[in-house]
Amino acid sequence: MTKQTEPAIHPFLYNNEWKESATGNTVDIYSPDNGNLVGSVPAMSQDEVNDAVNLTADVQENWAATEVHERSDLLHRWADELDSMADEIGAMIQLEVGKTFSSAKSEVKRTAQLIRHTAEEGLRTHGSFIQGDAFPGASRSTKAMVQKVPHGVVLAISPFNYPVNLAASKIAPALVTGNTVVFKPATQGAISGILMVKALVKAGLPKGVLNIVTGRGSVIGDFVVTHDKLDMITFTGGTATGQHIAKQASMIPVVLELGGKDPAIVLSDADLKKAAKEIVGGAFSYSGQRCTAIKRVMVMNDVADELAEEIRSHVANLKVGYSTDDADIIPMIDQKSADFVTALIDDAKAKGATVVHTGAHEKNLLSPTVLDHVTEDMDVAWEEQFGPVLPIMRVESELEAIDLEKRNEYGLQASIFTTDMETAFTLSERMNVGTVQINGKTSRGPDHFPFLGVKNSGQGVQGIGRSIDSMLRDKVIVLNL
Ligand code: NAP
Ligand code: G3H
């Protein structure tokens, strides 16, 4: 489906004008599929980033003064434009981050749905009214009107793996609540993010309400994150980057969606065929490059052989190839990430893990690997692989699984497979994660569910309604009658 377009520089948006950096500097983006140059984005200077944030701040009061139904209408029009650009944007996602075209296009369609739902929820945001007489010494004649007001200028930073969806899921709730936005896309995925913003401009974005900053996060990140005109930061990406940003941001609210090491805990009474199917889907889709991928299996000893065989038979059917082949397992985003996964596999094998399934590894295209008898001394038991390797850890008891889960640094999601609902709920209560999935793979959606990580997996909550909440603060006006 994808046709390689002529590599071009893709300008950033400033005051609804598409501009290149005055420095002439650019960052090149290469396809994970074949290493071809996809295009470039401007490497903006600090002065240009500064101008972008200042402009975003200058127009914020006017944007917040618009009627919420107008802002909601803008979002609806944006969703329509995205739908009509789904092929174009899907093709760019495929080129930039190596998803298959169908999965890339689904990301755009899912994003349009998310924006529409956000537009609707945004209309239903209300403050509250409190009477004073509930507190001793105060009276009913003292009344508080608790309004919900936007923070002001929101910096939205997105990761490579959902360059459109995880950008729009920040931008849409920010805009509908009256915030203005500085959007910093992941460099790998930036062109897709820029196309997504083109749809927003077509939909009637007022000048200055969203501005884009492009350039490597390692170069412009600290400058933009510490800008004194920012009022809130919403970030999705790696834990180390998120922790760094949180420290830099100091006093402003920061929402972080970070890494995970989501376990699938399989109990002796589980439907093993179903569990294996869910686990393989959860672990290997987009080659495991999802925060919510199942990243380790903890299985009861007495059913471990059978589960490992079920998993092996599913993995053996996965098609390994390129996004253009519509493969299940596609090349990883870059060689460095592939080398990291290879090192985890080598470390585990050297320490005694058994290989249930593997295949050829060529450059950044790694065949799916399933490792059994993984033990605590192996790095793959703890590190977020973000790639196509699945460690299986055999446990003696539910308590051992809970203990293993509790001792890891992450707390995004966990799956429990069992036919005993009482046990499922008891274990769910004991797990220190944002979400527990019972008899299903770990995953963020449906997009209106709250989505959060605890421990090193994040702070704050996303998901449509909660994202809207995170974009607002209380403003209290007290009537003393
Ligand atoms: P990343 O390297 O942390 O990058 C994420 C974003 O941060 C990119 O836009 C990046 O820009 C930017 N950035 C880098 N350094 C920065 C700095 N000093 N200041 C400000 N911004 C900076 O993450 P990634 O490689 O894109 O994604 C992989 C990781 O993200 C995995 O750990 C995964 O689990 C996590 N993730 C989590 C979720 C979730 O919802 N929990 C979702 C997706 C991904 P550049 O691209 O220009 O470097
Ligand atoms: O990579 C992190 C995403 O938030 C995962 O979303 O579960 O829909 O793939 P997903």
C-alpha cells in the first residue's frame, strides 16, 4: 500500500504558518523497515522554541474565553479531517515507525473516535457549589463556587509508537478545556504528528492556539520543559525521560505515562488455550513496542509445560517480515533497541534460560523469542524489553507471583488468567498496578477507561474523562452574603 514519497523537510507550525528553521538545521528520519530517508523536520533553535511558547501563552486567555461548544465543534471537525486523511497519515506512520498500513490506519481512525468522544465529554465538564455551614463556625451565607479552569499553556510530548494517537489524546483534552498547546512530537513519528496537526489547521484551528516544536528531545527538551510560560506538562515515553522531565518541571503539574513490565499471571485452573492466545497477542503486537505489552509470564509450575507449548504454537504462526508484507513481527524502531533486546536474550541464555521459540535476527528485524525457566538473576526478568521477546517465569504459588510483581519497579498493568473469579479479585486487590485485566491481555483501551501507571510507570491518570480532568484546576470564588 505504501508508496515512498520524495523525502522532504516537513515544516513546524507557528501561528498557523508552516515554517522551516532560520538556522537551516534539520533532523533526518529513517524508515525502520529499510533504512531509507523518509524526510526531515526542522531542528528548531532555542529562540524559535521560545517564540513558540510565548505565542502559545499570548493567545491562551482569548482561547479560554471562547465558548466550550465552539471548542468542542473544532474537535469534531478535526476528527472528520483525520478520517478523510486516514490513508495519507496511515501511510506516513507506516514509513516513519514501521507499523503495517492497516494498523497505522487503525491508529488514525481510533484517534478520530477518541477526539469525538473528548469533544462530547468536554461539554459535560462542571464545577460545583459548596455551602459553608458544613464546617463549624461557618454559616450557610458563605458559599463557594468551585469553577473548573484551564491550567493555561500545556506542553504535550508524545512517543514514537503511537505518533498520532498518543499526541491527540493529550492535545484534544487540552484544547477542549481552554488550554493552548505546545506540541513536541517524538522525532521518529514527527512527520505523522505534523500531518495530524495539518488536519487540525484544516478544521479551523485559530492562530497560535497550537504550535509545534521539532528537534531532538535531548537537545531542546530541557529548554522547553523549563520555560517559565508553561503551566502543565503531559508526557508519554520512557521512564528515565519522564523522571528527568518531572525533576526539571519543578512546580507545575506533570502527567506521566511511562514504561511497564506487565505480567501475565496464569493460575492452574486457567483456560490455557485462551490464556496463550491473549498472551501472544499482548506480547508481540507491534513487535512488543507498546508500554502495555505483556512483558513477562508468571505461570504455576503444574501447568507451565502445557502453557509454554500453547504459547510456542501461536508464536510459530506469527509472520516475520516488514510492514509492507503486513507481517506480525516487524523491524524494531532502530538498531539500538534491537541490540538491547538481543543482549537481554543472550544474558538469559547464558544464565540458563531455555529457548522455546526463536528464529533469525537480521539487523533490527528480530524473530519472536520465547524464553522459559527465566529466573530472577536474569535481566529480562526485570528490564522493560520493549521488543519481541517473552520471558516465562515458573512459580510455585500465587503469593510468589504477587511477590515478583511487587518487587519490580513498574506498575502499569497486569493480567490474571483463572476461572475462579474470587481468586481473580483477591489477587487484583493485592497488585500494585494501575489496571488489572482478568482473563484478557493488557491494553489501554477502550479509550474512555482510566489509564494510569503507579511506581515508575507514571503519575496522574489519562483516558478521555481523566485526561480532561487533568487539564483543569479548581478556581474558587467565595460569596460572603
Ligand atoms: P522516549 O525516548 O522517552 O521519548 C519520548 C518523548 O520524549 C519523545 O518526544 C522524545 O523526543 C522526548 N524527549 C526525549 N528527551 C527529552 C527531554 N530531555 N526533555 C523533553 N522531551 C524529551 O520514549 P520513546 O522511545 O519514544 O518510547 C518508548 C518508551 O516509552 C518505552 O519505555 C515505553 O514503555 C514508553 N511508553 C509508555 C507509554 C504509556 O502510556 N505508559 C506509551 C508509549 C510509550 P525525541 O524523539 O526527539 O527524542
Ligand atoms: O504504548 C503505550 C500505549 O499507551 C499502549 O496502548 O494498549 O492501545 O496498545 P495500547
